Amino acid sequence: MDKYFRNNEILDGNLEENLVMMDIQKGKYFSLNPVGKRIWEMIEQPKSFDEITDLLQSEFEVTLEQCRSEVIEFLAKMEKSGIIKKE
């Protein structure tokens, strides 16, 4: 089963409730809302898709279907941007 983890070359910092990130090599900035920020925190250690969605469901009021759909989309965008990786 695939596990998602952070790209260690990404710098991050808090800005109010959000997280701002910078890919130094590409010179690109990113901003994450509180849910994206929480996923980033979770994957400090590699986590599977199911582990991520189970944790989010226990912390936020969201249906399983909505959670899975939004996490799939979020992880795909983050992986495409090179912010996270999959092992």
C-alpha cells in the first residue's frame, strides 16, 4: 500500500490558521488551509490514504465519501506539484 510523505526540500511556516510553503528549487510558494495544514502535519511520518482519511474523519465533521474525494484530489495536486511524495 502506498504511503504519502513530505518532500523534505519544502520549507514551511504558519500564517494564522494557514500554512505557507516554499519550494526553494522551483521558487514556488504554496498556501494550505487548515485541513491541508493538518494533512501536512500528519505526513511528517509516512501515512497511507486510509490512515489520513481515518484521522481526518475523527477530527473534522465530514462524511466518508466527501473526505475520501477531497483527500484524493488534494494528494494528487500536492504530488503533482512535488510537495509530497509517495513510496
